[in-house]
Amino acid sequence: MKTILLIALITVAFTARVQERNLAKITTDLKKSTYGSALLHLVELHSMAGGPVQELIDAIEELINDLEEELEELEFNFQVRTNEHNALVVSLEQDIQDAVIDVNNTQDTLDNLLFPRREQLQVRIEQIQDNQEANRKNYDEAILVREQEHEDFEFQIAELNDATAAVDDALALLQTLTNPSLLQVKRFQNSLKNIEAKIKSRSKMAPMIKALISLASNQNFSDQGIIGQIVDALNEFRNAVVDSINAQTAAEAQAQADHEEYLEQLDDEYAEFQRQINRVNVDLTATNEKIDQMTEFRDQRDADRKQYTAELELENNTYAEETDTYTNLKNEFTRELGISEQALSVVESADFSNIQV
């Protein structure tokens, strides 16, 4: 019986000594932080004042409850913020992706459709303008050729008129050759040569006048029959000259009519070219307007992409800072909660009258 009692006393003494050591260790740990020291100071003051222990226990338990509630609220608010952050990140990333798609699709339309279309229209206009230039060149050349042809016509008509006048002079001179003198014969022969001078060698009437000159050069014009032959030949020659004048005049009139018709055709062709240019210009103007619209849209969407990217970066940075703040607060609340629980264990211990801060 005595042995059992001794063992019990030893056990109580040992337990008290262990509790005393644990209390000392907890007290030492609490003194390591400002918050723990404040709690120990509160315990010391309460002990010195002789206040009820339960009252102090209730106060510390209330403090622990407040810390747990604040920690729970912190966790809840951070989870709400995390959800908001994740939703905003998803939304901004989608906005960025949509903007990139719009930029790429718009640029693809510009590069593969509108820019080639504009170039085709510009080349078409240049081709039509080249046609217009060639048209005006043909127009100017036709006028120059016609002017030259008309000058040649007037020169030929003048020659033929002079030849007609020379024939008339020769005929008049022949009427005076009844008993011609050598001087009169010479004058008539010169008159024929004058006619020859008026007729170009390439003229179809040149052989006729040469034959007359050859005939007259061998005559003394005393034979009226010969004179009559010469008169008939000269009249035939004159008629041929007049027919040539009439034919060339008619040909000139026809050439002028054909020329005017050709110029009218060139003017119509030029006007049609201009109408084609006007139609292409309408298409080109519409294409340029579409290019301007799509370029403006592309630039705006690219600006949107940059704005969304900046907002996403800002959001990520802000959330990272808030995460750091949350982590620090959580660690602080957790630390204070642990300290408060240690302080509660001190107050609930058998004896804390010797605690000093």
C-alpha cells in the first residue's frame, strides 16, 4: 500500500514538473513575438489583478474566434477575387484571340483580294489610256496625211489648170497660123513645150503631148490638114486634162468624206475608251474605299488587341500583388491564431501566477 502511494506521489510530481517545463517553453515561445508578449502581458495583469480565470479564458477564446472568422473571411474574399480574376483572364484572352483573328482575316482579305483587285484596275486604266493615246496619235497622223494629200491635190489641179490654159493659148495661136512665119512656128512649138512643162512626166497624158511636140517640130504649118490634126489632138488633150481635173476633184471629195468619217470613228472610239475608264474608275473608287475601311478596321482591332494585352498584363500583375497580400495576411492570421491558442493553453494551465514578461 505504501509502495502504491509512493508511486502515485512520484507520478503527480513528475506530471507537475513536465507541465511546468511545457508552460515555460510556451511562455518562452510567446515572448518571441510582439503579439505573444502582449498576450502574456495581458495574462500577467489579469493575474496581478486577481481576476477570474474563466473571464480571461473567455476573452482569449473570443480573440481566437475573431481570428478564425477573419481568416475565413480572408479565404472567402480571396476565392471570390480568384474567380473574378480567372473569369477576367479568360475573357481578355478570348478578346485578344478574337482581335488577332480579325486582324489576320482582314489582312488576308487585303493582301489576297483587294490589293490585287486595285492593281488590276489600275493596270486596266493604264491600258485604256494607252489605247486613247494611240487613238489620238492616229487622229493627228490622219489629219497630217489628209492635209498633205489635199496640198498635193491642189498642186496637181493647179498644174492641170495651167496646162489647160496653155492648151487654150496653143489653140488660139494655131488659129493665127494661116501662112505662118518661122517666128510664129517657133512660138507655137514653145507653147507645146510649155504644155509639156505643165504635165509631169509620170502623167498618163505625157506621151500624148510628146507626140504632139514631135509632130509639130517637123511641120511648117502650111498644110491646113496638119493644123487640123494638131487642133483635134490639142482639143482631145484638153478634154483629157479636164476629165482628169474632174476625176481628181471627185476623188478629193471622196477622200475628204472618208477622212471625216475616219475621224468620226476615232472620236467615237476615244469616247468609248473614256466611258470604259469612267466605269473602271467607279470600281477603283469603291475598291479604294473598301481598302480604307478594312485598313481602319484592321488598325482598330490591332489597337484593341494591344489594349486587351495591356489589361491582361495589368490584371495579372494586380492579382499577383493581391495574392502576395493574401498570403502575408493568411500567414499573419495563422501565426496570431497559433499564438492565441498557446496563450490559451497557458491560461488554462494549473498555475500561471509566476509568468513575467
